Amino acid sequence: MGKVRNIVIQDMKKILGSSTFWLAVVATAFICFTGSMAKDTYGLYNYSIVDILTDFSVKDIKENLDDANVKVIFVKETGSYLWMFAPVLAGMPLIPLLCAERKNKAMRYELVRVGKKRFALGKLLSSMISGGMVFMFGYALFGILLAIIFPVMGTDKNVISYIDIMIYNHPDFIKVYDAIGYVSMIGLKLAGFFVYGALSAVFAYIMSSFVTNKYIVLCVPYILNYMLSSFIDKQSMSMSFWELPKWFTSNFVNLKVNTSTQIFHVSWSEIGSYFALHIMLVICSLIIYNIIMSRRCDCGQ
């Protein structure tokens, strides 16, 4: 495992020192602003942060938007645009480096030195860690910007409802919340985003085993992600779909739903099902990548 660890360490040094990584972090933060963040007093209309900034004064926000509170907004569900661009954002840090290694023939020597299996595992871990960090840092930046933009807007009364939902779904959470307070919710939310970003980077990782064009490697997962979303939405609208076994329907829908970022709203069983499914997908991706690289007579070139 020492060689795998060295691969990950070297990759992370390159990634954290690249402008692409921080560009992806900033892009993630700004995409979060497009999500539905608050409702009017009657609950009839959802407002994004952009709507709030452009259409409301501070007085209007306090009077008409009960959820316009930093603590509430931070733990709410994110918008669909983040899910749409997740494969691109998560793959941005590492994929350009992988494609550059392929083009300048550097990968050949690394494969010979560490072995193809260790190389495949090391690159998988690098892609998942970098993708997770993009989403975690991006959402943290989003929270910081929220605190700057809305320092005193709204009240704390609606935060209680989210705490109640969390305790209902996860009774043991009350002990953690009593110990460290709202910080526990921040930690869980950021951890969920790390997992979501890590899983979103997997498909681009597979594509990098046989494609050297970084734009294709990043764009094809985006297209397939959109197609999968449309297919799942269409199938889930059919009554006959929900007559199938529950384990199948729940896992099928989990291919789209970013359960790891909605930890406050789902039960442990749903989270367990989500992780079991995606762990299997990660293992399959590692096997596929390793098979492709092992069958290449040119050491990955």
C-alpha cells in the first residue's frame, strides 16, 4: 500500500496546487446559489439566493421569507443544477492531469514502476478524494458567502424543525447535538458533500482509462448523467414501476438521488442502501479500469 499512498500524495500535491481545482470549488459554490433556498410566507413560491438578492430588500426578507436564515439555508437540500454538473466539477481537478500524463508518455514509466493494479487503485482514490474535496470546499465557501450576505436576516425558529427531522430519522443524533450544537449539522452536511463529490468523480475516472481528450472525459459523464436522470424520472412516473419489488425501485432511484447530501431528511436504512449500491459501483469501476489497463500492450499509452 506504500506505493498506492505515494501515488495519492503526489496527485493531491499537484491538484491542490492547480488553478483548476480552485476554479471547480468556486464554481460549486456559485451553482449552490441557484437552488431553492426559501419560501414565501404562504409557501407558494420558492426563491433562490439570486431571487432574494435581486428582488427583496432586507425588510421584505425579514417579513416575507421565514427560511431566509443562514442556518436553515445551509442544511436544506441543494438545487438540481449541482446534481447536473456534478460529474464535470468532481472530475475537473484530476482528469486534466491524467490526460496530460498519457500525452507526454509519463504514465508508461509510472505503470512499470508501481504496477497496473496499484496504479488503478491509486488513481481511483485520487479522483475520489479530489472530487470530494471540490464539493466539500465548495459548499463550505457557499456557507461562508451566505454568512456574509445574510448576517442577521431571518430568525432561528425554523432551524428547530430541521433539528426535529434529524432527531426523528436519527435518534442518536441528539447526543451529538447536545454536545457541540449546530456545528454537528455543519459537519454532517460537509461530510455528505464530500461523499457525493467522491462518487461523482468515478465515471470520469473510468473514461480516462481509454480516452486521452480531457474535454471528452469530462463532457461524456455529464451527458450520460443527464440521460440517466431523464430515464429515471420517466420510469418513476409509471405506476407499473412502483409495482416492482421495493429493493429494486429504491436502488434504481438511488442512482440519481444524492442521498449523502440529504442526510437530515432520510433514514439510516435509506443511507445504508445508498452506500451499499455506490460501493458496488465503485468496486466495479476499479475492476473495469484495471481490466482495460491490463489488456493494453502499450502500458496505457
